[in-house]
Amino acid sequence: MSFLFRNLSLLDPNWEEARGGYEVLVEGDTIKEVSATPINSPSAQVVDCGKRTLLPGLIDCHVHTHHSEVYVNRLEAVPLTLMMARSAGRLKRMLDRGFTTVRDAGGADWGTKTAVESGLIPGPRMFISCRSIGPTGGHNDRNRRTDIGPPCLCCNGMVFIRCIADGPDAVRKAAREQMRQGADQVKLMVSGGVASPYDPLESIQFTIEEITAAVEEAHAFGRYVLTHAYTPEAITRAVKCGVRTIEHGNLVDAPTAKLMAEKGVYMIPNLVTYDAMKRRAKELGMPDSMLEKNDEVLKYGFAELEHCRSAGVKMAYGSDLLGALEDEQTGEFRIRGEVMPAIDVIRSATLIGAEVVRQEGKLGTIQPGAHADMILVDGDPLRDLGLFQDGGPNLSVIMKAGTFHKNTL
């Protein structure tokens, strides 16, 4: 099928503003032509956009499609069949919000990705990490203190989404296993976290040798390492070991941000998740000890954005919302928009996200040869980032790979 989009305001994130008078031709799953003059394509179905804003499909670089509980330990009571059923709904709702691509930062496996790619369930393009890897007693370790260790990975949802490894050889093997299982990137936990029972936020997890082992294996396989990290010490260790992206990073300081910029390391802040957990997580089962850690990282969110902007660190869009908090996925636009220009926030969810998943020129842009992943917004998002709302009420069109997921025109 061919579609010719006309009568639109085109917002390619490579520009500073939206431009009228453009037309966009889609053939199959690819953008064939973008022109400021009329396009002649007699066989194409014309889509009159009514002067709405056409921009690339959104990219969320930090989601957890399988984490259907805010208090992750509740997944102990969730069999894999139920976990996958819940995930199917979560994936569809991400696409409903205009996210045509997501990077799962731990949990989703090749089966989930294949189900989407083969059309069994609707959802975004997926870049998966499979099981995240962490050390004993760290952010990944949610075993009870009365347990002798985790059961087999097929027993319940909580065990399926995480892996515990100690020592360079064990980390190396765990990284290799995730890539054997189809991981597009390898996820490591290198500092304390909020939603974990035993580790202080300031704890540094994994040694230099352990992180380096995973980085070496990922590079050898043509992949890369992303790391959960909050403190300057943990971030610095990970960056010096060669990781490619830092997730969360709330406590980053100016010198650490400068180091990240020098090494070309991306930051993926997730400010909306801490804001949402502050307001809603207690009623959804999160213990007070975790909520106290959440309050600590919440204080540093805007400072993180400023340190990274000043140093020139590229920041991608990430939400990291667990369980019922998923309906705030687009809230990151609102939060970042308080301190950043709207075009920079949009770039974080398009151009920069495409760089993170290594799809420059294919995703996050509207240009010939790119994937036909596009959304049509009822209004100008440069003037109102609130147009990105849960459920996509202001999105008239959501197209993924040249096929309409939604079309209300």
C-alpha cells in the first residue's frame, strides 16, 4: 500500500520548528519521498491531515513491559502465562500513546519481541535486554532473607525477569546467555536502587572486572551495555569500563556529566517514575523503605537535567514505569518541558532515541529511506507538550511500518 500525506505541518526533529507545505509519500513500510512541492503518485491513497502536525513515532528508551506490579516482589505469585498476557496489554497501550519503538531495559524476551514482529499482538518495535544482570544483595536481588537462593527462572514472573551473577566469569556467562537469547543490549545493575529491599542507594555494585567482562562480551557480539546507576561513583566506574548508556543517573554531578560527554555516553533519565511513585506507589503495595529511597532520588531530578545539558550529554526519553503507573508514560514530556525547550524534549524521544537503539536515519526522523513510523498530532507540540497524553487522545494517526495502528481522519 502507498499513502500520500498532504495538508500538514511537518515537524522533523532535525529542524527547529514545524514547516507547512510539505507532503510525505509512504510506500510499503518505508518513507519514499518528502517534498516541499506536490508529490505525484496516482496509485497512493491520499491522507488529508487537516493542517495537523506530522512527526516521527516516539521512542521510549527505558520501559519494562513485563513488570506489571509496582512492588516487583508481587510477581512471585504471577505465572509466566499471566505475565505475558499482562504484557500484551501494556505493549498495545504504549503504541496507543504514540510510542512506535521501545527499548525494554530488562525482562522482555525474544518470544515477546517475536510475537509483536509477527503480528500476534500489537505493539511497538522492540529492542530487548532479556534478563537484567545484578550481583547478590544488589538491586536485582529480591530473594527473601530466609531463601537460600532464587528458584529456576521458569517458576514465576519475578525470577524470569532478572539474573544474579557474581564474579567476572559468572557475569561473562550471564551476558553471553542473554545475547544467545536474542538480547539487543545487555543490562547491568551497578548501584543501589529504589525498588529493591536490601541495597542502599549509594552502594556500588559489580567490580571493575565484572563490568568489564560484560562490556567485552557485548562488544564482541556487536551489542552494548546499559547500566542502572544513580551515584557519581557508580556512574564513573561504569563509564570508565566502557558502558554505552546510563539509566536513571539522578545523583550525577558536574564532573561525572563531563566524563560522560567526553566518552560519548548517553543518559536516560526517568523523572516521571519517581514523581508517580511518590504520589501513587504506596497504595499499590510499595513498602515504606523503598518510598524513602524514592524521595531521595526525586530531589535531584532537575539538577540531573541541568548537569547533563551543561556538559553536552545526550539524553534520551525514558519512563521506567512499573505496574499500574504505566499510564503516566507521556508524563516525562511535561516534567522535562518545565526546564528544557520543547524541541529538545521531542528530540530525546525521536532523534536521540534512534541513536541509542542504533537506528539513525531509520527511526526518529521523517526522511526518505526511514521506516514509516509516524504520528499525527492535533495541534503544535512545540507549543504544548501536553498534547502527548495517556491514551493518545490528541493523536489522529499512529502509523508503524507503513500500517495504520490508528486512523481517525
